[in-house]
Amino acid sequence: MAEVRLVDIEKKYGSFLAVPQQSLTIEDGEFLVLLGPSGCGKTTTMRMIAGLEDITAGDIQIAGERVNDKPPKDRDIAMVFQNYGLYPHMTVRQNIEYPLKLRKVNKAERARRVQDTADKVELGTLLDRRPSELSGGQRQRVALARAIVRTPKIFLMDEPLSNLDAKLRVTMRAELKHLHHELGVTTVYVTHDQMEAMTLADRVAVMREGRIVQLDTPKRIYSDPADLFVAGFIGSPSMNLIDGAVQDGRFIAEGMDLPVSLPDRDEVVFGIRPEDLELADGDTPIKGRLYALELTGESTLVTMRAGKTSVCARGHADFEAPINAPCHLAPKTGARFYLFDRATGQRLDG
Ligand SMILES: Nc1ncnc2c1ncn2[C@@H]1O[C@H](COP(=O)(O)OP(=O)(O)OP(=O)(O)O)[C@@H](O)[C@H]1O
Ligand SMILES: [Mg+2]
């Protein structure tokens, strides 16, 4: 097990700055998720930790040792690549077995661990096939099995579940969570799926354009987003973000009129989560017409429109009303709302 420290690391591809100077400490045994949109530098960060990508500046330390000049094979890391990285000429069994062979584990032990791991990722019956004879999701599971077949100092996982169907993704998520509990190996996990990040992580690093914009527990990322970007990125459906202005202690937008504690100001974005709103009667602070109803199973998503303002609320599963009917929403008791500067995205409240 090991702590990973990134100290002022930077990555340039030619003149393009993919990751500007940043520092991050991943604690011993921690499950850290790098979350962010496509192209924000998640894979680049992982590859720098693995030693597959040189760093342009800074230091990388693993278990207190500076590893800048250490080749990947000497860093005791197991990695799942975004594009699988399987050996095409080897069978599934040989692919999974390979890291054990490299480390001279004896044959009987290898056979046992390969079978065990293959069963965990539901590949037990495909051991004699080659990667070219597998579906994308099956290949991804081979890559995952090859990483978890032994216990390294660090796991690096780059979207290891992205090609699995929804049901298997949830099963594998639980499998990974259990594995982490059993082994306690320091893990850096990349995803752009905020649900995966929230459910797996001890801490989430939300990235944007190469920078970490917030590093926090899932709970705090959800309840106390650092800025407009994080607020809009976390949560499903995402937070309602409504353009308006503050006048005389009230947030005003088309169809909305709510008390807020902020001095007068234009170009304000008001944020409230769908789960913090409820359908109500009479003179509510949010009014418009019903635009869409979506039944999700456990609840119904109610979208209301008033001019340019669109607001989504999570209502009861049995809620029904005709589209275009008047729609009244109110914040639930204890609901949290957020205020942002529209230009900079900075929080204006609390
Ligand atoms: N070898 C390379 N040469 C030049 N630019 C690169 C190279 N690899 C990545 N980049 C650029 O660096 C930035 C970060 O890429 P990276 O692959 O780390 O993103 P990512 O967050 O993993 O995205 P995704 O979610 O799509 O996998 C992107 O703008 C990308 O175009
Ligand atoms: Mg990537």
C-alpha cells in the first residue's frame, strides 16, 4: 500500500498545456476518483502516475519515493486502460495470468487465482477465447481481471466500466467497492460518470481543463459545490440553474420570485436541485406551465417552463397532470439553494 503525491506536476504536449501545474496527495488506501468531461486531462494524469507519460515539470512520489525516472514496470502499479490494452495473441486466460507469470507465481496458484478472478468479473466460461473473439464489454472485463488478479501498491483504473451494460456496470461497481474494502489498495479511478464517482469514491477530484476545481468527499461535492461548473456536473437530473437578478432581497426571473440574502445584483444564477422542490398549490414562488413528465420508476420528473425559465422537480411516482396545465413549485422545507456569479461561476452565497 502506498501514498501517491503529485507535486506541482505539469504536462505539455508540444506547446499545448494539457495539465497546468497542480498538486494532489492521494492517501494510503484511499479510493480517489478523477471526474470531469472529455478532454479535461484525466487519462493524462493517470498515465503520468503510471510512468507511461513523461512529466514536463514537478515530482511524482509513491510511498515517499520520487519515481520520476522509474519505468512503469518498477512502480508496482496495476492499470486498466481506457482502450483495454489486451495482448491480442493471448487467450483470456493468458492475458489474466500474465502479471502473475511476470512475478513468478507458481502454476497451481496461478490457475486458482485466474479462475477466481474470472468468476468475479463473470468471464469464467470465456477463458480460452482470444480478445478478437470478445465483445467490447467482455474485453473490458478481461482488462479489469488482469489488473485485479494480483495485489499491487496502486490501482489505476481508466473508465473500467464504461463499455458494460447498465446492469453489469452496477454489479461490477459493487464488486470493485468490495475489493477495495478487502484489499485496501490505494486506487485512482477515472470516470466521467458522476454516479460512479459518488458511489465509489472516498474523495472526488472534479477536473476542468487540466485543473482540479474541487477536491472533496462525495457528500460535500454534492451539497457544497465550489462553483457553477461543479454544481451543474454533479447530480442526476442536474441542478436547476436559472438566470436572473437579485432585487430588494429577492431573486427574480421569469416565473420566479424568491427571498435570498444577497445585495442587489444582475447576472446571477440561482441553483436548486430537483429533489429539493415539491409540487404545491396556490401562490408558490415558482410558477409556470407543465412542460414534460418523465416517470423514472421510483419518482416522476416534472419539468415546468415559464418563458425562458425551465425548472425540473422530482415528484411522486403517481403524479399526473395534462401537459401545459398551470404548474406550481415550491422549495421543500430545509431545501438548499445556491447563488453564482454568471460570468465567473463563483459562489455568491455562503
Ligand atoms: N499525445 C497527445 N498529444 C497531444 N495532445 C494530447 C495527447 N494526448 C492527449 N492530448 C490532449 O490533452 C488533453 C487531455 O487529454 P486526456 O486524454 O487526458 O483527456 P481525458 O480527460 O482522459 O478525456 P476522455 O474522457 O475523453 O478520455 C486533451 O485536450 C487531448 O486532446
Ligand atoms: Mg481519457
